[in-house]
Amino acid sequence: MQTVTLSEAQKHLSELVRDLAHEGELLITDANQPVAQLSSVTRRTSLHNLEPKSIGAVLRPFPSPSDDTLGELLDATP
């Protein structure tokens, strides 16, 4: 996290705000005390725009009826 003084932030605010996309967060101090924190706004991705990272998740077969994974987990619990 980048830290700047209040006077530096006033002089270079537009540049600091543009850098937030890369830096993520900015801490502003006054007399060596934190007074403000700026962070970038991340755009939320719609579920309609997501693409699978691998096709393996799509092709993974469903468990067969003979597989009792939940039962095995419950039996293993003390």
C-alpha cells in the first residue's frame, strides 16, 4: 500500500487516483497519522460474462448412485 502525506495528495491527486488501478490502495497521512485510505473500485463481473477456465469442470461425470461420498464423510466425523 502506497503512503503519501496530505499535502502530496493535494498536489498529485489525479495522478494518485489513476495509479490506484495498479497499486490497489493509498494511505493518506497528516502529521504522521493516517487520516484517509483510498482504494480502487473493482467492477463486478456478471455471471453471464464468466467463461470456464477449464473444460474439465464441465466434463466431470456425476457420481454414480453407488458412490456415497456424504456417507463416508459422516462416518469419518468423530
